[in-house]
Amino acid sequence: MGKKRKQQQHANDGMTASLPKQEAVTLADQLGGDVLAKLKAAKQDLTAKEQAAEEERQAKLAFERKQREKNKSFEELLNEYGNKGSKF
């Protein structure tokens, strides 16, 4: 039984020795230039869309904030700012 285990270990060592050569090949190498360029373009497009959506969300929040401030009643304004003694 000892001989079989030694033979299996040697066989496994041979397999692991060939793996680093296969790992040296990257995904970019396997895909090719056209596919990689398309993926990069899609990533940039998606990033631009996310940034535009975030800017739109920020603008919408600012607009809503201004509308709420504009539509406050006198009581709400008095409670918020109080009697600070200024002329304004």
C-alpha cells in the first residue's frame, strides 16, 4: 500500500508543476483584443451612466429641499430660526 501512495503523490506533484504554467495565461490573453476592448468600453459606459444618475439624484434632492424651504409656513420658519434678534 505504501508504494501506491508514493506513486499517487508523484503523479499529483506532476500535475501541480504544470499548473503555474497555465496560471501564467491571463483572462485578457484568452479573450483577445476585440472582446477586451468591448468590455472596457461597456465598463466606461456603465460608469458614466452611474455618475449621471448620481448627479441627477443630487439635483433632485437639492430641488426638493428648496421647495420645502419655500413652502414652509410662518410657524415652521419661526420654530426653525426662532427669535434671534436680527433685522432679517
